[in-house]
Amino acid sequence: MTETSPWDQPRTSLFTDHYELTMLQASLHSGAAHRQCVFEAFARRLPDGRRYGVVGGTGRLLEGITKFRFTDEELSFLERTRVVNAETLDFLAGYRFSGNVFGYAEGEAYFPNSPILIVESTFAEACILETYILSVLNHDSAIASAASRMTTAANGRPCIEMGSRRTHDESAVAAARAAVIAGFSSTSNLAAGLRYGIPTVGTAAHSFTLLHDTEREAFEAQVASMGPGTSLLVDTYDVERAVRTAVEIAGDKLGAVRLDSGDLIDQAHWVRQLLDELGNENTRIMVTSDLDEYAIAALQSAPVDAYGVGTALVTGSGAPTASMVYKLVAHTDDSGEFVSVAKAAKNKASVGGRKYALRRLDERGVASHEVVGVGRRPVDDGNDRSLLQHFIVDGELKPGWIGAEGVTKARERHAASLAELPASVHRMHRGEPAIPTVYEEH
Amino acid sequence: MTETSPWDQPRTSLFTDHYELTMLQASLHSGAAHRQCVFEAFARRLPDGRRYGVVGGTGRLLEGITKFRFTDEELSFLERTRVVNAETLDFLAGYRFSGNVFGYAEGEAYFPNSPILIVESTFAEACILETYILSVLNHDSAIASAASRMTTAANGRPCIEMGSRRTHDESAVAAARAAVIAGFSSTSNLAAGLRYGIPTVGTAAHSFTLLHDTEREAFEAQVASMGPGTSLLVDTYDVERAVRTAVEIAGDKLGAVRLDSGDLIDQAHWVRQLLDELGNENTRIMVTSDLDEYAIAALQSAPVDAYGVGTALVTGSGAPTASMVYKLVAHTDDSGEFVSVAKAAKNKASVGGRKYALRRLDERGVASHEVVGVGRRPVDDGNDRSLLQHFIVDGELKPGWIGAEGVTKARERHAASLAELPASVHRMHRGEPAIPTVYEEH
């Protein structure tokens, strides 16, 4: 895809809260805008009962940061609406992030207070990225975290992302991307196919059957046009009759039947038996009716070959945002020395200081702790895995994190990260985070 | 904003599920693609316990339908990935919606089975719009529905939308738009300001205070740059000390103080008293800590002047999607006669046939029923208000529905629609839909 694709967001700078720019203005006025700062994105907690979260959105975010520019259109809007003064507009006109960004690589598991993204730059440069950074990480990580539980529950059977219709049109594309990183095999979303090279799939809906005078005519049309390997939707009228009709028309090469309503466990059993009796041992059964991780787990013993997941995936299965925050944790003072900072607000306390992070593994390679060093790297005990990657070096994006390559690598990384966690994460029941986060201060 | 703005989505055609295009291919093959069809978008139920829903997204959707085109980039992607065959690609290359779209106007209240959008065209033209239509309506209506409960709970005090960081970057813009339609006064989201002319607001976050050596220096910088009418965030360290410092620096012209943590009811009372004692009777108190409609209602008796709402708004306050579906309800047969259709699936039954809708009002003008005519208009009893608007006439968008004009009108319409409903909708407790939906068949 070229830089000029209409499917490529050309600019990200106004995905920003008004107050980021007024803070910029006031700090330019006081001069504090030029202090070197460390900002940190983290989640104080996981969604209730979850054992782990999954970092999603990093590749999308890093690409977006390179497009965080203010051109005539944005500047004239900000001037016309008097959001900021002339000095600030001048600064924005020349804005180009020149600092450093570190963070957990996409697909990595995370825990409460994991320092998921660290931005080092002047206050002016780092402050105004806040809203965009959080939008991307909060949405995509919420989806990746839910998706990971679903693919875990599916235990190797393919999961197909098909939730586009139940979320915002652009969120749907990001959700498909996040789902595939967390182990989904494919998506229904065509824009995700174009933008990220993700495989897309789909055959037909109830409307296609209803459009024809009979179910038989609909199936004949679909098989004639798409071949017998297609997937036929068999629950528009009577499932048993539909399965028999499907096999009559497509023969033993029928690719799959899809069930989208009713008691899926019961139906899967007798439809499997019926297909086998008709000689269609190789025809797969796909189910798609409002599935979430619990329904997928319940279908584990049923003869189901693939799960199509929609609403629960794109809404984060009860946790539609990852609740990450972006906090100033250190800045230089007038002497150029770094000082750690944190607000004292009662129910929202944070730990100040630049963070470093390791995943501590036991002798079998199983994760035991998330070790967060405050102000310096924790001491590696020999089995530790360093978690922070250096994504942007003095304003330059390091290669390999974005686009289709980023998605592929993140998918592999997610599988490896999950394999390293204690077995408890494979259970769907509610509990504490799979490993504790410990601080190493000095 | 011109048509070539980088903030304007130039194309919407791939916000589409793969199966819409394979259904198109198979129906072109069978010839059924050219049958005249009626599709209907509706919600089978409201989110659990909600009394009404609010239609959101219509303006955004209608504009998007005009951009639903397939140019070289989309066509070469579909060809390269073999989503559809050459005949289908030819059809898509010439695609331009030429049918009719009717529906509930944006901002209107809706109920279970209200026919929120009706699309009349050939199967080929109407089918492939499904995913995009549902994405827009499901997201924006979920946000508008939650927002309406919040502005109702706020009972005239302004609500400010500030949830951008907790949802996808583009969803945030649509959420700001939907919130304003449902009565919010403004948003923090700058892109929503540019795209829809919505007022944007914001001043400073904790990071701005932490950046400076003292809270006093931070307040001085902000007041010096933005004037005493600004809003100062007073809970970074000690609220009482911060309020006193704020008044010392800004004087009696201080615009507002903002509380973002702790017991907001208790704080609002003593901060009000303190401000009054200091001579700042005109300084407002704004609160912003994880508010939802219940927290807003609980703050009703506290001396609060404005609510900033984030996470709960952009996640639909527990209902992040409106769960609308898009169903084929009628099509022509080979003789050109319309036949009503509906699938028989157990837990997802629908009512076939073209729908018409009225809101039945009693003699005092209070809504009593949602009357849905099947196959023909219901008989107007004299106090009924017709609900279906004709948005697109033979492919041409009627003026007045999109852009800033559409938002303004939708906001007024929402207020009028809500005023018409029984008083029960103003209560936050869970219950049945405020009025029953009744079918008038013949």
C-alpha cells in the first residue's frame, strides 16, 4: 500500500484533547515546555477477574506518531477557533517528534503497572501525544486481551473475527488487526485485508437464502458460483432439511455448514452425525451465534471446527477499554537533573520515576514475576527476559514494527509470551493477575 | 471543510464484511441480485434495563453512503486476493447506490423493533451496504443512548465529553458527535471540532502541575498564559491548599476549579464553601472522575457546575453496541410482486414486510405507543407523529441531514423527542421500555 492510499489515515494530530494544546501553550509561556520529561503509559489494574492483558496497537501507534504533524488545515482550524495562541501555532507548525519511545512489544502479555510505553522527550513534544497514544493502546489492547482468552479457549481450533458490524467502522479494522495478533486466524473485514494483509473470509448470510424462492435455489446459486468447498448457512428454516439439501447439492466436497442460532452444542453433535452418515466426514461445522470465551470453552467437547466471533470480541468481552493512563513520572529541573514526580490524589496514586521491566522466569522457563525497576534496570537473575524495546530513537522509527510485518511478528510474539505464563491463564475463571508485579527501587 | 480534507474519510466501501461481496457474486450468478429488496435495520431489544434508545450516526452514515465507491485501489485488492470474480468486480466498478433510504431521524428516541433504517433497492445494491450501515448505527446509537441518560441525570448542568483516550482514535470523533446530539455541551476532541464544528474545551492535566517545581508556579503559568477565567485542576497534592493558591493567583475572576479524584460530593460542598468565603462566588466547580449517569445523578444535590464524562460515555455505559441488525424483510419474485420474508431461527425471529412507524401521543402530547405498520402505513389516530424520513431519493441525498447542520438539527430533535416521552425515562433505575411497540398488520 502506498503512502497515498485513501485507506491510510494521512494525519493523526487532531486525535487530541484540547487541553494537551493549552498545556503546551502555558508551558511554552513559562518555559517549562522545554524540560526533558519521561511519560509512562500503564494500566493500574486489569479488567475485573482477568489474569493478564495483551498489548495491542503498538504498530498502529508508531506509524501514527510519524504522521503526527500540523499542516495548514489543522493550524487554521486551531487559529480560527482560538484553541491556542500564535506562539503555540508556530511551535506546532514545526512539530516533529524527536525523542525516544520504548515499550512492550505488541502481542506481549502485561500486568498491572507494567510500563507499557515510555516516552522521553521535552514536555512540549511528549505531552501532546497523550490522547492519541492512549486511544490506540486502550482500544487495541482491550480487543487483543479479549481475543487472547478466546483463542486460548478455542484450544487450537480456528477463530474468525466477524464483529465489524457491532463497532465503529474504523475500530472494526483495528479490532480485526488486534484479534489476529492474539491468535485469530482471519477476519471478515475487507479494509483490514487491504491495510494489514490479513486473510479475509466469508460466504453468505440469511438474507441470501431469503432472497431466493427456496433454500435449495439459494444453495444451488452459491455452490454454482463459489464451488462446493463453500460454507452453507443451514439455520434459516429447518437445520436438518438444510443439511440434507446442502449435501445433495454440493456432494462430499461441501466445505462447511454454519450454525448461527439455537443450542449450538446439541446441534453440533447431531449435525456432525448427520454429515457423517451422508458421507461428508470432511465437511466442517462452523458456529457463530454471539460467542464469547465462555461459550467457546463450553463448546470444547462439541464437534465444532471453527468459531466465528463478533460482538464479544469487538467490545472487549465486558472490558471495552484497557484503562491505561499516561503519566508524567520524571522531568529535569532547572539544573538539568531528573526528578521523579507523582500526584498524591487518594484513589489514583502512581509511582514516579523512569521504569525498566523484566519478566522473571523460573528454571523451567515459566514466568513468576513482573519486575519493574524504578530509576534503573533491575538486576537480572539469569533467567529474566527484558521487556522494553526501543521503538523510536531520536525521532526515527526503528524498522520492523509497523505494517504487515509488524502484525506477523506480533502474532508470533503473543504465542511465545502466552506459552511462558503459568498454566492458570488457560482457565477462564476469574482470579488474580497470573504473576505479581514487584518494584525494585533503590 | 473541503472534500479533500485529510480529516475526511474519502472512501467507505471496504468497511464491509467479505461475505457481502460473495453474496453479491452468487446472486449475480443466479440473477437474484436484481430483485428489488427491502432491508430493515432495527434492534430486537434495548440494553438490559434501559427505557429508550437514541438514534445516532445517521448523518455520518448518509455521507458515507455517498462515498461507497470502488475505485482501482479497492478493485485491485479484491482481484488480487480473489475475494470475488471478474463479473462481480465489473459490477462494483460501476457501483453507485441508486435506491431509497428511509429512517428515524438522528436524535430520535427508539424502542425494540423500531424500524430505524429502511433501504429499498436491488439486492445487489442494498446487501453490500449492510456492514457499514450497522457499524455506524450500532456505535453511534450506543453512545447517543448512554449520553442521553447522562444529560438527563445532569438535569440542565452542562456535560462535557472527554473520553477520547479511552476509545479508538476515530471512534472518539464519532462519540463526541453522538454525545453532543444527545445534549452534551462540548467535547475535548479537536478532530470533532474540525469535522463537525462542535465546540471544544480543555485547560490542563496533572502532568502540567507536576512539570513545574511547585503547584503555585504551574497555576501562575496557566493564568498568565490563559487568563484568570481558566479552569485550574486542584487535586494534584492537597485540594484545600490548591484552592487557596488558585484564588490568590487568579483572584475573583477565576473561571473554575476541577476535581478529578476522591469523594466528589463531599469535596464539592466544602470547596464551594471555601470559594465563597474567599470571595469567589462566581468560580465554578467542575468534576471529572470516572463519572457515569448514576454518579451524575448522585451529584445532583452537590454544588457542581459541570460534569466531564469520559470512559462511561465512550463505552456506552455498559452497552458499547446498540445490537442493531439489518434484515431482508421483503423482495420481489419473478412476477415482480413483493413477498415478505423472515427467517425462522428459534432465538432470532424477525417480522417480515416493509415497515412504517408512528409515535402515538395521548391528548397531552405524551408518547404512549410505538406503532409499527407492516406492509402499509398504520392508521393515524389524530395525535400520531410519523417517524420515517426519506433520506435518499433514487440515490440522491436530500439536503439538511449531514455535516454541522445535521448535528445541530439532531440535537434539537433529540431534546424534542425526549420531552415527548413519559416522565419515567428521567429516572435512572432499570425497567421496561418507556412505551410498548405494537404492530399493526393487515
